[in-house]
Amino acid sequence: MSKPRSDNPNPRGKPPSTRDDAPVHGGEEASAPPVAEKTPMKRLTFDISADLHKRIRLACVQNDVDMAVEIRRLLLERFPK
């Protein structure tokens, strides 16, 4: 059974996606940024304490940064190419 759909298409108030494959809303075509080479992505799942999650979430909200983006930045900083 699927979850009922909310009337709000953006319930968390996240900024619009800048991905090339993101849907464009409205009648006008948005000007697309230059097409960059797409990097293959893999999902990484791990458990952290509720307290650490809360600290990360609060810091990201205060700095207006997406949690996933910030965690990717930290991982790249620790494991550079």
C-alpha cells in the first residue's frame, strides 16, 4: 500500500533542484545551466546516534545547507581524489 500524497509538492521547503533531469514547473522553459558530465552515484546507508543526527541537521538548517550536500563535502574533504 502506498502513502497518501500530500497536497504540498514540497513539504520540507527544500530549494528547487538544479539537476538536469529535474522537472520544470510552469509554462516557461527555464534556462538550463551548462551540461556537465554526470557522475555515477551510489547510495551509502549507515546508522548514527540520534544526538549526532540532530546536531548535523541543526547545523545544516542554520547554514541553509542540504544535509546530503554537507556530508558529501565532508567525505570529499577527508577522502580527496
